[in-house]
Amino acid sequence: MLDQLTERLSGVIKTLRGQARLTESNIQDALREVRIALLEADVALPVVKRFVEEVKTKALGQSVITSLTPGQAFIGVVHEELTKLMGEKSEGLSLLAQPPAVVLMAGLQGSGKTTSSGKLAKWLKEQEKKKVLLVSCDVYRPAAIEQLKILAGSLQVDFLDSSANESPVAIAEKALDYARRHFFDVLIVDTAGRLAIDEAMMTEIKALHQALNPIETLFVVDAMQGQDAVNTAKAFGDTLPLTGVIVTKLDGDARGGVALSVKEVTQKPIKFVGTGEKLTGLEVFHPDRIASRILGMGDVLSLIEDAQRHVDQAEAEKLANKIKKGLDFDLEDFKSQLIQMKKAGGLSAMMDKLPAQLTKNIPQQGGVDDKAMNRVEGIINSMTQQERRFPGIIKASRKKRIAAGAGVSVQEVNRLLNQFEQMQKMMKMMSRSGLTKMMRGMKGMIPGLRG
Amino acid sequence: MFSFFKKSPKENTSPAPTQEGWLTRLKSGLKKTRDNLQNKVSGLFTGRLNDEWFNELEEALILADVGVKTAQLLIKNLKIKAKEERVEEAAELKPLLRSMLIDLLSPLERSFDPDRAKPFVLVFAGVNGAGKTTSIGKLAQHLKNHHYSVLLAAGDTFRAAAVAQLVAWGERNQVDVITQEKGDSAAVIFDAIQAAKARQIDVVLADTAGRLPTQLHLMEEIKKVKRVIAKADPSAPHEVILVLDANTGQNAITQVKAFDEALQLTGLIITKLDGTARGGVVAAIAGECPKPILFIGVGEQLDDMQPFSANSFVDALIE
């Protein structure tokens, strides 16, 4: 995500290399690059203009500290301003209401309200240990209620059925009453997608808001939206007292301009970002971390949190002990690592959060292939326990059998064994000389990293 | 010139939508775009030309999602033209900009001709929430109005209740929908084509699950869908359509490129032009990765699906 923005800004630093200090003339080009980079990322034009002005004023006033190059100083200013633009700190959900705390979802058609409702329910249930009730007031789109019902079912979250014949307000009142009587902590109300210029529909959601008196009214916006996103956000904000924003589909591709402009325009914090199609793909929004990500500094904190959330601690410790004791790292361990990695959202999710310096050698399009991990798993699954523990015994005839079992070519089995051998060496190295050396040796060794 | 099917022999018997009606709808659909450009642009077409003026025009274009690259190109050419023709007043530039936009967009016009094959198979692809299923519903209605028999294939086997959504559309239009309890999209669509052959159906509209171009495994999956369709009928699919939300910003370019690479698109459908969306992204597509636009969605009504005309589009945009 946001790669192109990062790339452009990296280019900007280069142009500033070798300059003694930041002056009006030498930051002119840099500022223009920032402007184009932001516009190409679909950041709203008024926001871009203000942002560039701000950066210019700040950068000119900046005396370059000796330890910093002008490029670094400039990036420092951009980072600071980006963080400010997106909201200074992360703001979680406020559920400080007499239960049930009501969360109302609003947004355009296809922005991802229903999926986000599901993800939010899961997040509240698992992270905050809340008893959550889901209800859909979307009586317009065919099968919208059904969609949320199925999501709720797969999340094992309670769902209150409604029908397309009921009025949205009646559904809302019914749900509120139900939630109260059954002691739910949180009630999440999904609504139909609507255009901000559709007066009848906007009146309806206003009525919903009145009936529910939600503690959180979240505006759901698609990260791929163009210049109009801010107008929509503003129009919704004018009708509804929004309390926050969810930016969805942020894993889609390089742009994410909406994330930059929406806070500025609505003055409401972005509370969550949706990534990935799986129901785990919801992250609390951390402005400073995203700013780092944009600037190519990586979002290592989120990566660590991801890992903590998904990685099986016991497994990890077992492996660490094994390596510490100098025991051989075998294919069984390798496989369990792959599984852990998959749980953390797969390679591509992790790559997004690594610093650009580490990932820049990997081709942008199709660089990371999560599927390759599945193939590797398949190959290992086709081996006997003996073979997994002592890969050395795998010779031609065993290779043939494994390849046939996994449905791959013998070459692929060979490649895996080679990769594994190198990894094994590295593990030994690590047990002796620590992590840094290992990272250096790591290039090209994870399956799925082409290039 | 605005007839729905240029070569349709059935056209005479069909209740063709009146020109007036849809042009008005397109205009009102694009009204916001126009307002937006107008606030900026028509106010702009006064006074004398200078660099500042061109900068303002560039910003107006960018605000309409035309994109930096295409906007800069348009401005560059406009400057050259202005010099050539010794234009000094901004007002005189309006027809020039208009004809430049029409030149840019007219290669995207293409007629839709479902009589080329029977069954005529269309596959719909796109990102999540672009409006694939709704577009299929509208197009099915349109085709039915023009006396084609239609079969829908519920190929979105991933999203919860996507099948139910398509079935609901089928019921509204009284069109049969092929579904499977469990199965992948390729299999469902294969079945639908076989069924269409057996039932002598004219057109098959195949839905697929929404996917982002960065989800490589899903892009592979949809390639497979296309391959399997060719197994059911070597000449199919006859149209591979990317459904694009008009609200999309510059990401639209990435989408068109990625889906084209995977599927060799034959056309686009631009949805949700009735909102505050600006048609500007269409110009960006024309500039950077032109693909014909088969239809545009300009309203919530079932029949608000219209063919794309560069002339009307530009008129609605800047007149």
C-alpha cells in the first residue's frame, strides 16, 4: 500500500542530497514532487495545497542540524505534517455509554459497510471481550440482510434478523430493545449505502441516528475513492454527527489518499482501516505509523502486534529453544513457521509493513506470492516424518514420489530443499552470532519472495 | 445514434428509450461533475489567458479526477492550440477544450452486439463493491426489454449472500439464475453456459467475486474462470467486462491495467455516475490505458444503464 507515494518521496530526498541548507529555490522541486505524489495518491486537492504550503513554511524555518542532511530534514518535516494531517494519535472506539453502546455505520454504496460491520464485531468480541449484536437496516439492496446474517454466523456473533418489508427505523428500534433486554454490550447497526445528495435517504439515516442515539457513528469510505471522497465525507458529516471514519480496502494498491484527506476535511479521526478480505482484516489506525509507512520507514510496530496477535507463543518458544540448544532446524519446524506466517496475514501483509529499504528489491507487481507458501506446505506434507527430520535422505526416487504427491515438478522439490539447506545454515549461524547476521543472509530465502 | 444495439435486427420491435429521456438523465447524473467543473471551469472561461489561468484549469481537471498526467497533457495541448490560433480570451478556449476532450474520449465508444454468438457470454470482473451484481441486474433488464433471453450465472461464490443477491435480481427481472450449493465460480459459469446452450438462451451474464488487483491468487482464479469458459464454448467469453465505480480515483488506471493483463478486457462499465462522482476518471483512462466503455450507470432505476457517447459525455461535463 502507498508504495508509489513512498517511491516519489524517496526520489525527493535524492534531489536534496548535497545541498547545504533548505532554501526556497532548492525545495521548489521537492515540493512539486510532493504535490504530484499526493495528487496521484488521490489526496484531495485543497488538502494538498494546504499541506504543501505548511511543509514549505516549516521546512524553510528549519535549521538543518549537523547530523541531518537537508533531505532528511525535509522528510522530517513531511513526516511530522503527515502525522498531523491524519490525526495526532490513535483514537479507539468509545463505548462509554449505558449498554448497549450503539455503533451506526454509514457510507456510499459498495464502500464496505457490511464487511466492516462484521470485522468490527469480531474485533470487539475478541479484543474487547464484548457481547455484540449485529443488525442490518439495509432493506434496499437485495440480500444485504442475508449477507450480514451469514457473516455473523461465521463469526459466531449474535444477529437479529430483519426483513426487507420492515422500515429501517422500526428495525433499529426493535434491535435496540432486543439488545437492552438481552444485555448486549454493543449493538452494531449496518445501513444501506446512500448518496450524500439523495435527500430522502439522508433523512432516513438521520431518523435512524435519532432513534438509536449511537455513541459511535462511523463513516465508511473506500480507500480507492478519488477527489470526491472528501465532499462525500463532508456531506455525511453535515447530516450526521460522525464520530469517526473507517477506511476500507487499504490493501488494494499504492494509493490511500483518502486516509490523508478525510481527517482534515471532516475533523473526525480515522479509527480503523480495513485490509484484506478475511474477517481478521481490521486494524486500529495509528497515524504516526501510517506516516512512517508512507515515508518508507516501515511500520514495524504494527508488524510486531500482528505477530503477537496471531503467532502461537508456545510454538515460537519451542523453536527458539531448539535453536538455542543447537538442535537441528528441520522441515517440520520450517512448516510450522510457514503456518504461523500465514496466520499473521501472509507474506504480503507483512511486506507492507517492512521498511522500503528492505522491500524495494522485490518487484512491485506480483512480488510476493502467498500461494507459493501453500505449495511449499504441500511439498512438506508429501514427505514422511523421517524425511522431514532428516532431509539428507531425500534422493532421486524419494523426490519423484514427493513431487507426485504434492502435484509439483521435481525441480520445485529441489528448490525447496536448497532453500531449506541455506536456511538451516543460517539458523546455525544465528544460534552462534545473533540476529543481524541472519537478516543479512536472509535475502531470497523465504519461499514466495521472487527476485 | 444512441440506439442500444447498433446492429440489432430486433431493434425495430424494441421499446427504444427516447433520446431525450436518457440524455436528460445522463445530464442530471453528471450534474455534479458539471457543477464541479463549472464552479471552477465555466467561471474560468472569462478574462484573458495567462499562466495562472491555465493553472486554475489544471486544478479544476484534477478535482474531477482527470489525473495529473492527463490534465497536464490536456493543458499542454491547449496552450499550443491557443498559441496557434492566437486565442487571447479564455472564452474562446471552451470549444477547443471541448473538441480536445471529445477527441480523447471518442475512441472509447463502442457498440454492444450480442447477436455475434449464441449464447453470447459476458463475464463481469471488478474490485469489491464496484457494482458488478447490480450492473448485471440492470443489463439483464435491458436485454429483456430488447427481447433477448437471458441467463444469469451466480459466479460470486465467495462473498456472503452474493448468490442470494443475484437471485433476487433474477426474480425481479424474471430471468433464470444458475447457482450451485458449493462450488467455484468457474464451475457455476460452465454449467450456466451448458444450460444456455440446451435452453437456446441468447445471452449469459456471468457474475464473479470482487477482487483487488493485489490479491494475486484471486487474479489467478479469475484467469481460470476465463479458461474454463472457453472449454464450455471455444468462442466464449465474448465480452470480458471490468466494472468500475465512477467514484474511483487514479486507482482506476491500476485496475484497468491489472484486469486487462489478467483477462484481456473487451470493455468497461462505469457505475454510480449518478452520485457526486465526476466522469473525470474516464478521461484519465482514455489518456493512459484506453478501453472501450460499453455502458454507464446513471441512476438507481433498473433501466438507468446507458451506452457511452463521447459527445454527450463531454457535453454533460462542460456545457
